[in-house]
Amino acid sequence: MKKTTLGGLMLAIALTGAAGSASAQTALDSNQIMQSLQSAARVAPPELSAALIRNAVQEHIKNNPGMPITWTPLQLLDGLAQINVQIQFALNSDIIRPESYATIGSIADALHHPVLAGYKFVVTGNTDTTGDRQNNLVLSQKRADAVLAALVTTYGVDPTRLEAVGLGEENLQDTKDPKDPLNRRVQLINIGKYLPK
């Protein structure tokens, strides 16, 4: 099996995301996702959770008024094992478009693999800067919740291993072009060992 580095996968995802929605949906397979999510990236702090990320986003909004190019980056998630995927939604909605279910299925296959079975993940929703900042935050939370629900209800991923959080426009992938569609993405982030209660 060919190993894929995190950097190489991220570049491939970014390139397919820029090429169009149809190609973005077929760019990932469960092996690539698995390799990225168990990569030798920075280990998440043990207390990292959706609630902590949500609080960091609220602080970021409070401390960074104005335009995104003047913001201090949200660094909490930098360097963690993660993937960025382009999930297509109906306009201004959290309804997942049918062509994105193949990508979500590949994510679920990776999460069911024994190598990742012992880990917990945060699903984040991200927007570009089109529209109101607070509305984008709400929409991104709904979209993260929708992806989490699809992973659980359609693909049988254990819901206790997943949390969802909306980042809105606070964690742009392309800060030079805040309206770039590449910023509208879903991230899956490995936040550490899963310890069932």
C-alpha cells in the first residue's frame, strides 16, 4: 500500500477543491484519510473538545473585529492530524448534496478501520467571508452537525467518538482571498485517544 504524506494529501485535496465540486468528491479514499488522521502530527492536548474550540472561536471573534486580513490566525488546530474535504451543501442550507455522500462514506470507512477505532474526532464546518460573520458561524455549526449526523446515522460511526463545531469564517484556509470557495470546507480533526466511559 502506498503511503501518503499529510502535506501531499492536503495539496491534493486543495487542488481538487479548486478544480470543481465533482472532482473534489472523488479525490479521497479511506486509506488516504486514514493515513492523514493517524499521521505523526502534533498530538492534541488531552482536554481538547468541541466546547474548548467553540470558546476559542468566540474569543477570536471578540479579539479580531474588522476584516479577515487583519485578524490574528486561530491557531488552536494548527498541526493536528486532520483532513480538509469539500462537502457540497444546498445554498445557505445544511442539507448535504447527494454527490458528497461518497466522500462522507470514505471518511466513515476510515473511522471504522481498527487503526483509527481508538480515537475521537471533531468535525468542523468552515465558511468563506460571504455574508454576515455571525450567520456564517451558525451555518457552519449546522453543517458540521449534518456531517456528524450522516456519519452516525447513515454509516454507523459511534456518536461518542465524534463532536461537531462550527468555525464560521474564523479559520480561513486562504487568508489572502477570504471569499475563495476553498474556505468553504469541512475538517475532520483527530483530538486524541477515545476512552469509553
